[in-house]
Amino acid sequence: MLSMKDCLDYCDLTDEEIELIAEHEEIPDVAAAQLACGLVQTTEGVILLTQYMQELAERAVIRGDCARAEHVMRVWQRFMADHPVSH
């Protein structure tokens, strides 16, 4: 079984990105890392992951949690910079 570090090293994702995916999907971080490792290998998967982050940012804005929205947006922007596709 892969460790969290193995997954992160393999798929080039950050802890923060994995945490957001886990939050969106309501699954443990290790499961989110395994899911993300598969998704990040395809254009469609990268687009789906960016949608997850966008949804989390929108939810934070709706709740009035500006600090959380800003954090999610920073992670989201870094993810898009590291994994460019036509968004």
C-alpha cells in the first residue's frame, strides 16, 4: 500500500490540494491522495479537480468565510499553474 508521501511524490500534489479534495469528497486524506493521483494524470481529471476547488471556494464565499475562500483560491490558483490545461 502506498503511503501519503508516496502518493504526493508520485502525483506532484501538495498536502493542501489533497486536503481540499478530501474535504470536497468527504473522504480521508489518504483516499483523496489515491483518487487525485489517478485524476491528475488526465486532462479531464485535472479539470474535475479544479472544479472541486472552485466549488469549495464558492461555498466558503456563500458562508461568508472570506479567509477560507482566499485560502482555497490560493491553493486552486497554484494547482492550475502546476497543472495547466484549458479551463
